[in-house]
Amino acid sequence: MTTADWPRRAAVFGATGGIGAALCRALADRNVAVMAGSRSGECPRHQLITPFRFDLSDEDSIRTAARSMADEPPELVIVATGLLTLADGTGPERSYKALDPAAMAEAFAANAIGPALVAKHLLPLMPRQDRFVFAAISAKVGSISDNRMGGWHSYRASKAALNMLVKNFAIEMARTHEQSIVVALHPGTVDTQLSQPFQSNLPEGQLTPRREAAMNLLQVLLQLRPDDSGKLIAWDGAEIAP
């Protein structure tokens, strides 16, 4: 199977977010049947996009979603969820003095634990002999070696945890699935609700429209090979050191 006809089926967890919705549309435009998951059950409208409900904090809902895909498993799974600013408007910490255990727990639940639970229930569906990709949207700021500024403690730490989980899953899957690819993706700074509070300080040209970001990520996904498994890869295909 070539990249021209792969994937045939995909599942996107986080289909109402800016990147997730754009990925759903980009995949459907490639004639891919997309299972699009959100808490509300809403998703972009397209004849090839089928909605499903899940809650990242509710493992039973993720288990139920996985069971609904068992007969025809997706060949591409994307976890496009993420949390930077809390529901009450609390932004990322600028100093360790602002650390709050409840806020940290919320960030880890959304950015690391939730995606790990999706992996727990979707990876067992993957074929042993055929190519498949499990990708989680991460962030460059989750790279420990790239950290020059400090701050954003909970977000950085939770994304670093996600990157480690991806590496762990990649190692484990490679033992039984030779064509498996499990990666974390850095989409760049995308014009979404997540980045909106911080867009005013960005240099001109650094903010990427959602559709463009989705196409960038899709191009990366199509070119991945099994030896890329476990890596954090940027929107332009460059590997980011952990």
C-alpha cells in the first residue's frame, strides 16, 4: 500500500479542536473514512466523517469508542487534544511560586493521562503485519533539552510526560508489530483557541492557519517510517530532541 491510498480509515480524538477539526477535513478530502470523536459528539460535516462521543477523563467512554472500531480498526489514530489555559481562565505559570496542585493535575490529566488511555484501548486494535500510525499532538516546549526560558511548568511537564509515554509505547509495540509507528507531533504555533491568549507577542509569520497546520502534519504522517517510532517530530518533519 502506498501513501496515495493510505490510510483508508482514521480516528481523530479531539475533533472539535482547531487542529483536530482541520485534520478531520484534510483526511476526508483525501477520501479517508474518519471517525471523529469529541465530548459533545459534534464534528466537521462531511460524508466521510462519522462522529462519536468520548470524554478524555472517562476511561469507559474511550473503551466504548475503541470497541465500536474493533471490526474495522483505523490505520491512523490521532489524539488531537490538549490543555494550556484552564477552564477558569488560569494561564500557564510564569514562576514556580504560582504552582497549584489541582491545576497541575488538570494539565497532566488532559495532556498525558488522557492520551495514554486512548493508546491503551486503541493500540490493541492495530494489525501486527500492516502499517499503522498512532500520533499524539504534543509540543516543542515539552522537550527538556530545548528548554531555554523556563516557566509554563505544568504544560511543559505534562507534554514531556506525553513524549515519554509515546517513546514507551513505541518500544513496546515494536516487539510485536514491526510496521508500527507511534509518534508525538509538534504542530507549531497554530491559530486556535489554545494559542489565542498568546498570539499578540508572536513575530509576524509565526502563526499558522489551521488548514495549513493540518496539511503540514498530514504530510509528515504520510512520510513516517517504523524507525521514526518513538520520536517527537515537528510540523516540517524535523526531529525534536527530547
